[in-house]
Amino acid sequence: MASVAYGIHKASPARSLQDLEILHPEIGNVPFTDLPEYGVPLHKQARSDGLMEMVGASRGLRSVIDQVETVAATDSSVLIEGETGTGKELIARAIHTQSERRAAPFVKLNCAAIPAELVESELFGHEKGAFTGAINQRLGRFEAAHRGTLFLDEIGDMPLNLQVKLLRVLQESEFERLGSTHTRSVDVRIVAATNQNLVGMVAEKQFRMDLYYRLNVFPIAIPPLRHRPGDIPLLVAHFVQGFAKRMSKDISKISQDAMGALMRYPWPGNIRELQNYIERAVILTKGDVLQTPALPSTVIEQREPITLEQSERTHILKVLKESNWVVGGALGAAARLGLKRTTLIDRMRKHGLSRDIPQGPLPDSRSDTFDPCPILMRNENHVGPRSGNARIKFPG
């Protein structure tokens, strides 16, 4: 059978995302269904609300956007949790630009990128002569963000001795510069982000409990890319279009086998890793079909399941694969698991397990949710091998 390819086509000016279609040599072009609102790369709509680079149609992404829109109108502190490369800073900017503080500065500080002895000066500023090398007065990030938003990235890396001072600013909106006894008032909204387990750090006394609860007024958990594989075709199309334009290339297709491999790969570096991979693929491509380089054969090992529910999902998935997804019968997965066939089917539904859904690694923290987003569905008008008769279908 001839190879099946996804098409990546530019849209008319009235459309906000290039049309995508899957090419079937046997039956011609079968267009994708229209993308739901949240599946559109919102920057194409010239929106000014900060949701500018969010691409996807999964329930996980929709939930994040809903939470951003809900909390943005308030002045409450927000704690964004997510793995490296999931777009935590993008979410923080979206909260700021949708808030009443949008006209004021959005100031960021990466607590992991600054030596511990300099973090206090960066946050609160210093007076001339406050310490060796302080030859001038300097404003800190809090003063720079007055009436705006201060984004504290990698908050889990903030030294313990400074967490007390940060807590005071959050509670009283007051601080002193280094080398000064003058108390200054400030009006700043705090948005913090972390890729660490702050609850565990609190238990190990590596992070103050009172500061954690002060920051965790409105938590937003960003699901990793491996838990929303249905967003990968959209992200691929988005990145291909951007890099191809920058490199003056006309790339309009990607093979279904390549897309399937991208959807099965766990992407430990999340969207950032996918973006870098697509950039490399565009560099290597000579014609109009995206040439995807080999994916890493080994990835950074994911954490083992930490809950009974996660362990159950892993074991059921393993037995289903070993049984070639046969549920009933003497050699089926239900018999091997010692369950009734109907009981196993119920548990498969509970865990989002289906042969037609790419199964990545299971959720590995209390805040993760697995979003199967079953985008590859059988074409009802064509009978043939499953690999050559699929069409994109998005929920919503």
C-alpha cells in the first residue's frame, strides 16, 4: 500500500490555522474536521489576552486555559506546576496580560539561575555601599514590578533564609532594600512556578510550609506532553510552518508513520524538546515532505508509579499488550488478571486505556492527568489496513 501522509497546508487569510488533511492514495483527500476554538494557535488571531502561543485541543490544555481566564481577573497568588519545557512562563504571561495589571510591568526572576547570595539583592534591591561591589543604588525586582506582576520561576530553588522575607512581602506588601532601614510599600501580584514537588520539599523541611500555602492560593498544573498526545499533530504543524517560513522552505506533508512515532515518543523535554526536534527536521528536509530524524532510543527515565491507581494502570496496560489487546477468552487479559471481562473493560475506561489511543508513560505526580484525546479514528467509508485509513478527529 502506498504511504499515507498528513498534509500541512497554509490557510486563507480568514483562517487562523493552516488546514490539515490526511492524504489517502486510494480514496483521495479526506479533510480534517474543523479545530475547536482552543485548538487554534491563538497568536494567529492577533489576540491581546496573552493566550498567544497555546496550541492544542486536548482536555488538559482546555482546563489550563479555563483556569488562566478564571484567575487572571483577581489579584490572588498563583502557583504553576509542571515539568521542564511545558510552558510555565507562557502561562504566567497569559495571567498577567489578561489581568487589570496588563499595562504595568511583567517582571521575571529565575531563582535557579542566580547565585544564592545575590537573590536577595535581585528581589529587594540595594543601597550604594550595602556590600562589596555595590557601587550604585539599585532597584530590585519588586520595585520594578510595582502595580504589575512578578513571576518567580523555579521557586523551589529559593534559599530558605529568603523565603521568610518573601513571605513578609506577600503578607504585608512591605520590604527594605539591602543596606537600608527605610520600609517601602509595593503593590505586586506574585505568580510562581516550579518543576519540583513542593509538598515533598515541605515535608523534608526544604521549603517553608507557610510560604507554600501563601503561594498555592490558586494552583495550575500543566500536563506533560506525553499525557496529551492528541496535541502533537497540531504542535508539529505549528512548528513546521514557523521554521519552514524562517528557512524559506515549502514543507506541506509528513508521513503517517513519522507522525505516529512522534505521538508515541514520551517527550521528556516536553514542548521545548518537540520544538527543537522539528527545527532539526526542517533543516534536514529537502522537498515538501518533512524528513524526521531518528528519535532517541533511550530517554530520561521517568519516575516509577507512586500510587496504587497508577500501579494498577501500568499493570493492566502491560497485560493488555502481552495479550495483544484480547480482553476475553481463556488466554485474554481478563483471565490473566483474574478479573471478569466486564470488570476489566470498566477499569480500562477508568484509566483511559484503548488500543486505538497512543499509550505514553502514566502520570507521575499527584497533579498530572492523562488525556488520551483519541484523534486517530477509523475512516468509516473505507475498509482496509488500520494504518492507511485514519482521519483526524478532535473532541469538542
